[in-house]
Amino acid sequence: MSAEDIARNITPASMQAMVFDKPGSPLRLVTMAVPEPYPTQVLVKITACGVCRTDLHVIDGELPHPKLPLVPGHEIVGTVVRTGKNVISLKQGDVIGIPWLGYTCGVCRYCLRQQENLCEKALFTGYTMDGGYAEYTVAYEQFCFSLAAQYAGPEGTPLLCAGLIGYRSYVMTGSNVRRLGIYGFGAAAHILIQVARHQGVEVYAFTRDGDKGSQDFALRMGATWAGDASARPPEVLDAAIIFAPAGELVPSALQSVDKGGVVVCGGIHMSDIPSFPYRLLWEERVIRSVANLTRKDGHDFLQLAPAVAIRTETQHFSLSQANEALDALRKGRIKGAAVLVM
Ligand SMILES: [Zn+2]
Ligand SMILES: [Zn+2]
């Protein structure tokens, strides 16, 4: 019996998934057909899928034109159970990670200048392609990552977006950073602080005002200082990363960074940024956003993760509890990352 026959025998015809229909209504648990991989795709049995703030932005209708109906989720760890006929490097039984960047065209001007994160024809897992709030999914082989053994379970899922986007944001702060501010201490921050500390960078963590729980969490994770987002840090910062989707943090962060400092907005959606005096930007301070990821970011970060010995804190939910997980994330009740475990 060929590997393909074995896969067919163990792969059922139908699966359970949590499906998004329209903004404002909760996800629905449905039984649907297990998807068929295209020739360059693999079929993956999902072990776990992280719940990311971007999923909330999709579900709240803050991101335009999602695939509908949609299976959300873009921090997927699973096992390849079948390969399309043109798949070269992956085989049945391989444990892989599937990130937000699901496909790029390879020929547009962005792809050709190493900015595939900006590709005009990009597809995004759990947004314009079905994602990981399900028992199975398909993914393009070239956009899957292999994972170190310690990240082959639920603990690995937050690396695939929170970790990756956090890392790309961190790289964008430049190479002269000794004191880094992080606004919003959730999934991305709790991973990034481990990279920063490993490199001897001091982290100043800002949370929602009065959120002592998150401030204690940041201090436990090695922050030099933790306080309210409206507060000034005790030292001037070399750079800051804003993960919280709150535009009013931009002028705040600018006020806290030194001359020449960069403020990176790491989220896909943010409320409007209020106007602010030019003196906050003066002296070559920079504001920039980070959009999506490239495969190079993924390879670089997933190679770094075991060297840093990154550990993630995860709160587990079952697939059918996806709405509860999203609600807990929305209310700031998740310490670390929420993960659906199939
Ligand atoms: Zn392209
Ligand atoms: Zn994400």
C-alpha cells in the first residue's frame, strides 16, 4: 500500500470547523468536507491553532474582503497527511507550521525586491484562505515552515504569528537599541522579550492603565520596568514597538523615545492616530508599520527560537470553544497566548 493509500484510509471525508459568516455573529461549529490539496499543496491534520488578535479584527469586520464563509486561524501546527502531486520537499508525517502568509505570486515588483510581505496577489491564511480553526487544512508547500521538536505542539503555535511579527517589528527598530519599549504585553510581547533579553536589551513594558496582572506578567518575563501606557518610562528609550491597536499610543511612544528612535506599529489594525505637535517627530524620530511577514522572517526567527530557548505561555481551548477564546482575548484575560487544541 502506498503512503497515499494510507493517508486516504486514515483521513475521513468530513471534519469539524469553526466558521465565520459575517461580522457581529459568533463563529459556527460546522461539519464540512476535508479540503483537497492542489498539486503544490499539502493536506495537514491540525494539532493546534493559536488565536491571534488579527482573528478578532477579521471577525469584527475591521479588515476588508475576507473570504466568506471563512475558517479563521493562522498559527497552525500540524502533520502532513497527504501531498499534492507536485510537492517536492514535504512528505507524509512531517510536522509543520503554517503562518499568515499563505501564498505570494513571485513575479510582482514587491516579490522581485524581497518584499513579498507586500505582494499584490498575496493570500493570507485564515483571512483570504481557510485557516486553522478546523481539524484539517491545506497549505502551499513553499509557505510551510518546519519546526524544531520542542515547538511541534500547542506551545509552537504562537511563534507562527505573534513570534514572527514581533521579530520582524524588533528587527525594524534597528541595531542600536539598548532600551526597548513594548506597548501591549500579550502574545507577541511575551515572546519578543525573550529574544530581547537574550541579546542584552532592556525591556520597558506598557500595559492598559491599571492592568497590574499584565504588568506583573511582564516583570516575571524579565522586563526592567512595567507600567501604565499613559506613564513615562524612568529612562529614555531607544525604540518602541506598539502591539496594542490603540492609535493614541503613537504620540505617547514618540514622547518616550530618544532622538533618532523608531516607533514600530506591529498590528494590522489600529484606531486613528490623534494629531500631535511636530516636535515629537523632530530630531529624526521615525514612525513605521510592519505588514505581514516574508518567508525569510520565518526561517530566521524559527532558527533563532530554539537558540534563545523561547518558551511560550499558552491557555488551551477546544475547537468548539473558539468563541470563548476570542472573547477572553478581547477582554485582555489571556496571559500569553490562547490556543485551540484539536
Ligand atoms: Zn507578488
Ligand atoms: Zn496573527
